Amino acid sequence: MRILIAEDDLTSRILLAAVLNKNGHDVVEAVNGAEAWCILQQPDTPKLVILDWMMPVMDGLEVVRRVRALEVDSPPYIIMLTTRDEKADIIAGLDAGADDYLTKPFHPGELRSRIEVGRRLIEMQTELLKARNALAHEASHDLLTGILNRRAIQTALSRELSREHRQHGGLAVGICDIDHFKKINDTHGHMVGDEVLCGFVRLIHSCLRDYDHFGRFGGEEFLVIASGVNTDVKNLFERLKKIVAESPIPTRAGNLFITISIGVRIVQENDTMDKLLSAADTALYQAKGSGRNCVCFDDNTCA
């Protein structure tokens, strides 16, 4: 485990590093509180910190306060190292945000034990964070395809619509529907249908830009949110239609070809989310009625 030592006394710092290195830890050293604070703001900062209370430039208590003011998912475990053994001083350190304390001169065995307590708590915190992130991902992503689910893609659309009304950079919304998808399920079974959905998602992802949004709207309907498309919006959606039509999707029933119909609405000044989704849905029905494998815009133009 990587451990940061912040200690201005050279002898104490060397002794601390020797004990920690002997126990297999990777030690990062700081000679004062200001240097420790700089290290603790870095992305790969050590997860366990041993801070001397009395240091030049910035004392350990101030470092603790600044660290605890940071909004991070995984804050470091902090042990205060001090010659102060008055209860009021110890309480002040813990109230400032320290997790534990150790008085100088320290006993190597006690140091090892307190480090072990910190390590266990850090591991528990890491596992809880992983579990939380996994639950958050499940709550916002479609279980089959891995892309945003209906609720999450609508949230993204609301956010992009607000930005568009402020910045006017160009925003378009396309509802994509796989043509004759029921026939695929009826002919080959739902497992093949699932493979087609996942293959379709991979194809669309290969054409979208990093800042576009893509989500499953329901069944075989998907929503594409494209920003910054004042001039090339038609090319974008026609490219999506073309790549899907020309690319075989591997399934257990062999390679299958599909087509999609897309209804597109370019956001207007007074659009609400309901209004633009309704307009895109109307354009999708027009695309279906025009023979499918087609992109239709809400201004009644199709390609």
C-alpha cells in the first residue's frame, strides 16, 4: 500500500519510512504540510497518510481540514503523529477530520497495528464504492445492451436541451426503430433477437462521436442525441442508416442483415422535451410509411 509520510524532522521521517518499508509498503515522503497538501491533491494520491501535527509552512491540523473539505469519493485515511497527549489536543485532531492518532515516540508494533486498521477500512471503503458504482450503473443502463436506459437517456436529453437553449450550438434528436424486428423474433427466436439488438448497438456506437448520447427508448426503439450539428445533421443520421443496412450482424442463426427507420427533430427555440420527442416520433412513422430503411425529418423531408 502507498503511504504518505509528512514529517519535517529528518530522523523521525527516516525511522517511519524504515518501519513502513520493512512491512512492504510504498512510502511517499513530504517535508512539510504544504508539500503534503500538494501531493494530496493529485489524482493518484496515497490512500493512507501519516501527518505530523507540528510542521512548518502548514501544520498537520490545517492539512487535515483542507483534505476533508475536498469532495472526493474515496478520502484518505489520516493518522496524526504528535507529541501532544492531552485529551483536548487529541479531540481537536479527531474533530478536524483525523481518523486516528499516534503519539511520539511511537512503538513500531503500535504503528503496524494502526496501519493495519487503516488498511482494512480503506479496503472496505473501496468495496463499498465499487458496489455503489455498480448499482448506479445498473440503475441507468439497459441490462441487455449496456447503453443508457429510457430514464437515463431522457435525463441526458433534458440536460442537452437546456444547454441548447442557452448556447444554440445545434441539437438534433433521432428515434431509431429496427425494421421488422418482430419477424426476427418469430423466425429465429428471442435469443437471436437479443443478439441483433446488441449488434445494432455496436454498429451505432461505431458511428457516434464521444459527446453524442445513445440510449434504449423501449423494445427495438433507440434514441440518438446529437449536439453541434447545425450543418451536418442529415449526413449523421443517413450515415447511421447506411452502416446498419450494409453491415451483417453475427448471430447463432448466422449473419443477419437489418435496416432501420429514423425520425429526426432538429431542436427549435421553444421546444420542450415532450414536443421534440413527439415530433421525432411523428417523423419516424413517416419513415415507416415511406418504405422503411429511411430517415425522415419533422419538416417532411426523407432520405
